[in-house]
Amino acid sequence: MILVINEKESAVLALHLAIMRKSYKKLIKRDYKARRDVLMQSYDYLLEMVKEAVESENEVNEVHLDELDREVLCAVLSSYVDKLGEIDLNEEMIEQLQTMKELELRCKELMQCEHETA
């Protein structure tokens, strides 16, 4: 499946994936020992793809996702959006949170489409 992201979405996603990497690594090390390597590889793939999208300076980019990548991205976005929603945010962060909510929704739609075609 392909997730189409614009410049703003690429930048926001790259920033927050980079910020969350250390916490994500600790979480999967603690809770998903058997799958930690493959989950971390997927996370790093996602981070690299969105960084490349930012560097490309294209208005729109396609990020190719397999099933695991979609699951990881949706889980990360869902968790992070929930956490950000619990704290007071300045105007810029509110805008970034909205962008991440939109990405989360599109990611879930991709997963739903995948399940319907399977």
C-alpha cells in the first residue's frame, strides 16, 4: 500500500518519529522482546522514508508500506496523538497534532482497505 504525504505532513512526521524513537525502542524492548528487531527495523524504515520525503522537496511523496509498516505507523500515531491530546499545547503544536491526527486517520483507512480486499 502507498501512503501519500505532502510536504507539511512529511516534516511533522519526520520530526515526531525522530523525537519518539528512543521511547519506542524502550517500549518494544520491554513489551515485545520476541519481535523487537523487526519492529525497530520497520520504525527505522518509516523514519528514513519520511526523511527522504522531506529532503526531496516534492510537494507530494509516496511512502510504500507493507502490512507491518502500516501497523507500526498506525500504532505509533495513535499512541502519540493520544499523549499529545492530554497536555496543554501551544498553537504550533496544536497544528502539528491536527496533522498527525489526519495521518492517523489515513493510515487506519489504508488498513481498513487492506482488510476489505483480503
